[in-house]
Amino acid sequence: MGNYQICDFCGNLYAKTVGKMCGDCERNYHRLRDIIVAHPGMTVLELSNHTGITVRKILTFVERGFFIMREGTIEERQ
Ligand SMILES: [Zn+2]
């Protein structure tokens, strides 16, 4: 199991990389980030509906400091 690690975000086992998350989560992160930059002020629910990424997953990114949540809207970390 040396070449695998468990993703901090979704709990999937994935081949070890330099990143902290698996490829799926990294793709989700970049999708969210692109939308947040292009459409600031979206709520978690709007983001979820727009991307198909679950609210729970988006909040996990917030909890880990990848995004900032302010009064329900998600912002890019400065
Ligand atoms: Zn993952």
C-alpha cells in the first residue's frame, strides 16, 4: 500500500502524488475556483447546483482553507 494514500477530502484511495488530494478532488477544486473567480458572490447552494459538486464537498474545501465563506457566499482565498 506504499504507493497509495487516502484523499483528505473524499476518503478515496489514490496513487501517491505531490498533491494533498486525489485527481477527482483536484478537478473539482479547479472547477469551483474558476466559477468563483468569474462569478463572485455565489452561495454554496448555487455553486453546488452549477457544478454538480455536493454542498458537503464544497464545505470541506472551505474547512480546509481553500475558500472563504462569508454570509453564505463563497470567495476565493486572497
Ligand atoms: Zn478526493
